[in-house]
Amino acid sequence: MFKIFFISMISLVTVHAQLTVPALSPSSKTTQTVGLTEIEIAYFRPSKRNRIIFGENGIIPYNELWRTGANAATKITFSDDITIFETPIKKGSYAILTKPGKSNWEIYFYTYTSGNWNSYVNLEPIASFTAKNIKTSDVIETLLIYIDQITLDSSQLVFSWDRSKIVVPLKFDTHKKTMASIEKTISGPTDFDYFQVALYLHEAQKDLDRALEYIQKVTKNKNALFFQVYRESLILADLNRKTEAIVAAKRSLELSKKAGNKDLARLNERNIKKWSK
């Protein structure tokens, strides 16, 4: 009898050990590259579920410290030094706590040590910021933290839930890091390296004379490709050397047609017409 009971208990424990249920506030991890910097955000996403979220009658009162998510402290990691609201932030991992307010939110960054958000409450943040509480027309059901408005050297860290949207500007010294990599590589570059450097400098609108120097190291080759010569024409045009830009565009047009690239052929034709005026 005891043996039967013991076996039954083992079976019951096994059943319980296999039990899985969906999380009310599921975990989320998002990674975004801005310029040459990688940003990772790890947090838990609570949902509105017909509740009042912020304010006097909400589950998150105004002007009280909040872990900015559920279950654990929200964690953000930067692979390089960045700037937030003109405040320099060293590369590394940070816990984000906030104080939501009716008009503004206070945002606090702490050196990340654990997921226990209460461990940060009595600590001095390494940086704090004030950001406007933007009221949205649409309701965001589930808390969303993401990176938006990405350029080569800037982006936005956005917190969005219910009808509140908080935007925090981020800046990156992409140009300095890129140029350091360029200087290291340029001692023995290939045509591909020269093209990549010229492409970057042109898109960043930095040192266009140097961009032209590098692209022409590629396009002087009789085997230059249509898109490389196309880039040369754009750089020349931005330097206001329209006559030379037209010559390059005509060459790119011919190469585009030979390569069967109708899209770039059309762009070249359009630019030739525009620069000829």
C-alpha cells in the first residue's frame, strides 16, 4: 500500500514539474545597431488589460519610482560610449528606473548589478534626465521600449504604454570611431575598402573632398562597377562640380544598361537631366 502511495506521489510531482503557463508580463530582449554601436534592451512587458495605468487612480502613481516594466529592473546595454541629453554615458549596462509624471517623466540610470530593482532605490543614479510625457491618440496595450529615428550618429530611446510616449535622444560618436577604423585599414586598402569609405563619408556628408579622392581610386579602374561610378557622380554633384558629375553619370548609365540594372539607369538619366539645367 505504501509502495503504491509513493509511486502515486512521484507521478504527481512529475506532472507538476512539467506544468507551464503563459506569463502575464512576458520577457523581451531587443538589439539595435546605431552607427557602430550596439544597444540591447532587456525588460518585462506588462499589459494594460482594461486598467488605468498612470496617475492618481492608476497602478503606477505619478511621481513614484517605477522599475519601468514588470518582474525585474529594466536593463539597457551600450557597446560604446554615448551621449544622452548632452550627458556622456560610458559603455556598459544600466538599470533604468523612472518616475512617471503627468507632464514629464524623470528617468534614472544606475550601473546595472542585478535584476532586483529595489536594490537601486536608495542609490544615487549615475545620470538622470527629464523628458516630456507625450499624450498619444492611440492606446498601446503592452509596454514597449524601443530604439527609433535611427541615423548614422543618433537615435531615440522610446518608452510607450497606454497613451504615454517618452522620447529620450541618444547621440553616438560614430564618425570618430569610423575614421579610426578607416585610418587603420587605409594603409593597405582594396577597391572595396575605398568604396566603403567613400560611401560612408558621402552619406555622413563629412569631408566630401576625401570621399571623392577615395571613390576615384576605384572608378579610375576600367573594370569599375556601375554603382561605384554612380556614387562618384553623386559626390561630384554635391561638390557642385556638375560638368564632371554628368560625365560620371553618363558612364554609370552605360554600365548600368550593360549590367541590366534598370533602376540605376533611370536614376542616372534623371540626374543627367537635372544637372544639365
